[in-house]
Amino acid sequence: MKNDVKETDLNRREFLQKFSQAVGYTAAATVLAGSGLSVAFAYTPKSDSASRPGLLFTQAQMQTLRDICDTILPATDTKSGAEVDCHGFVDHQLVQCHSEAQQQMCVSAVELVERNAQSAHSKAFTELRSEQQTKILRDIEALQSATGDEKGQFKFLKSLIVFGYFTSEEGVTKALSFQPYPGGFKGSIPVNADTKAWGSLNYY
């Protein structure tokens, strides 16, 4: 049992290190506060999160958030952010693990994206072409259509989206390096009392 706990702890440390490198240590510390990691891995993705109101967001905001997730993490050789339900994850994670102030930060970020879409194109964010959606988000990060505080709110939302993706099964087993048998299987290798066993890198 002690060995199992130690291996889980090593897996967790490795994930934290990789995630911190991906989004920045300050952003990671905010997202991972308290029980954030254990709640994240316990989340079960749903296929209809954008078709109904969330725990925090309205249905319209869930649809906008879905497209934000798809724009930040588009499909490549792995599924997109929306396909692994990052929008549902963010909604759930905010209510379960974050303060009302942080919840409002993310609501404000989604509202900002929608306002900028309406201002630039007189259309909802979900009605824009993918390149238009990308520009809306890039303009926020470039401070061309956002204040410094608004950019900070969006950055926090973006960190949660990335966190949701890399704690999903798709993110852990396909987007990240996944080695159930590190170094490949070798049926006959020399061992002694000091030989260390391989630890699994996966959570699934």
C-alpha cells in the first residue's frame, strides 16, 4: 500500500511539473489550489454540456465557452477541447473548487469574448468563422480589445481550460507522453536488490 501511495505521488508530481511548464507556475498555482487536482480527475465528461445551463454559466454562455475551448485547443491528431468537454469541466471546477470572485472572473471573461464578437462582427461568438474567433481571443491577449484586468480574467479562464484538457483521458494518454511500459517491454534484464522499479506515468 505504501508503494502504491508513493507511485501515485510521483505521478502527481510529474503531472504538476508538466502542467506548470505549460501554463506558467503562477497560473498553475491558482488553478491547482486546494482539492483542485483530485476533483479534476474525478470529473466525468458529458456530451451535452453546451446544450443546457451549467452550474455557473447560462446555456448561451456554455455555448460560447464551448467554442472558446475549441479555439484554444482545436482538433489535431487528438480531440479538441470541446470534444473532451472542457467547457463542462470548467463550469464544474469553478463551482467545486474556486471562490465566488474567481467564478465571476471567468463569467466576465466569457462575457468579454461575446461583447467583442458583437462589436467586431455584429454576431455571436458561436456564429463566427474559426479564424474570426481566433482573432477575437488573440486581440484580448494582445490588449487590443481588453484592459489589463480583463486580460488577467481571460488568462485564468484559459488556464482552467488547459487544465481540464490535460486532466482528461484524451489529454493524459494522447496529448501528453503516455508510457504504460516506460522504455518498452524487456522480458529479461539484469536486476539486483538496488534496481528501481518503473513507475507508471498514467492516471488511467
